[in-house]
Amino acid sequence: MEDYSALEKFIRNHYASLCAVARRFVDNDTAQDITQNVLFKFWEKREKYMNLDSIDDFLFIMIRNEAISHLRQVKHEKERYAKLPQDESEDPEILNILIEEESNQILVNGINQLPPQAALIMRLVLSGYDNKEIALLIDVSINTVKTLKYGAIRKLREYFNNHKF
């Protein structure tokens, strides 16, 4: 129990200042991880370090070295990743565009299955028009637009549920 209170005191005395030093090299979360690792490494071998002139200076050097080591590791990982061959199909941006295009085509096919007036209303809705504007454009009441729109949405749901894409 006495060892734990000594460890707690040691951490309280050094954590904030060591974390501040680590933050000069890396982000906050990484700095906290590095600081914890250094404190525990030091604590596990504290008997070996008792003859040091300045424990604080030694801890700061350990923090600096761990942070630099972390940065080197990140740099090497990035370099290794950059060397990996990438197919165009693996590019997330291209993949997202392809998925969006395919989704749009499926939606267009579904809308084409609707009755003409319902299809027109759905195209206008997808173009950004609200119910009132659609009613004015196609010269029908707002209630007719709402009825046709919600009926079209119901039919589109059925279309998507019946077709496995």
C-alpha cells in the first residue's frame, strides 16, 4: 500500500510538466500516453536511477526520446503505406462517386416506374421544390401534391424492398 501512495505522489509531482513537454512534439492524447509510459518505465526501474543528479532532467530526456521515437514510427508507417500499390477502385473518393451514381440510377429507375404525375412530383421534390411550389408549377392543389408525393414514396419503398440491389 505504501508503494502505491509513493507512486501516486510521484505521478502527481511529474505528470503535468512531462505531459507539457511531450505536447511540444505530439498531439495531446499521444502526449498523455507517452507520459504515462515514461512514468511507469521509470517507476519500474527507479532503484537503478536513484544515483542520478537530477531525476527531473532524466525524465524530460526520456519524454523527448519517446516522443521522437513515436514520430519516427509514424513517419515510417506513412512511408510504408505510401509504397503500397493502390488500385483506382480502392480510392475511397472514386468508390463513393460510383456508389452515389449507382444509387441515383436505382432511384431514377424507381421513379420511372411511377405514374407520370407522381414521377413528375418526385423529380421536382428531388430538385428542391417544396409542396407549395410544386402545386403552383403543375397547377394542382397542395393536398393533391401531398397525396401523390406520399403515395409515390410508398411505391418507391415497395420498389426498393422488392428488388435486391
